[in-house]
Amino acid sequence: MSDRQRLQDLERNLEILYEKLGEFEQELIITAHAPTKFELRQRIKREISPSIRRYEAEYWELYPQEAILISDEEATTQLVRVEQAVEAIERIPQAEYPPELMSLLQDIRTKLDEGDKAASAKLKVALPLIPLLASYELEMDTEAMMYKVWKSIKAKVRR
């Protein structure tokens, strides 16, 4: 199977999973029955969310990097959003996160504070900032430093 075909398959799978997630979330809002709510939350947590994360990770591994074109305006907007997300995480007491996470956040902060590059030179990696809700495509330096840092952050937070 070609990468192109696999990308199409992954898009269809993700579309179905997002639709399923949306229906489950609507049912959580509508239903008053506590056992039903518990069951829906568990299905989202154990079935839907892990599948979405797995398919999204595979999708971005196969997605051709050269196909991601971001304007300077969009790059600037996304960098502002990443900075806001980092600031929000930094406001949470450090005792709630492992020290390695705070170190990695400092590395991200350092890269964000580098003002000598055009915003577009910094973008091109997928960062799932809010799982299941928002992800940003960014590239921080050509050596994909941001991707490595974000991957480490996700591993620490998931523990």
C-alpha cells in the first residue's frame, strides 16, 4: 500500500473516530444517568482517544513535509498560540509535573524567545497542544528540535 493510500485510509478512520467522539460527548451532555456517563467517559478514554492519537501520529509520520506550506502571517499566529500554551503550563505549580517537563518547557521558551528568525523559518512540526481538540503544525529549526522536545514532553505527561 502506498503512503498516499494509507494517508487517505487514516483520514477516513480519523473522520469516523472524531464523529464518534462528538456523538459520545453530546450524549454525556444530554444524559443524566451516572452509570451511562461513566461508561461513555471510559469508552472515550480507553477506546477513542488512544485510537485517535495513534492514527494522528502515523498520519503525520507519513505526511510529506514539503507539502506543508504556511504563510508568515499564519506562522506568527501559531507561534503566539504556542507561547500562550507554554505560559499556561508554566502557571501550573511545578510540583504537579516532573522536573524534566519544566526543563523541556524552558527549552521551548528559549526557542520562542529567539527573535532573529522569520516566523516561517520556525514552523513545520505537528504539536498536539490540546489532545483531541487542537494541534499545530510547527517547525522549530531545521533539525526538528521542537518535535523532539514535544515528543519528550508528551512522554513525561502521559506517565
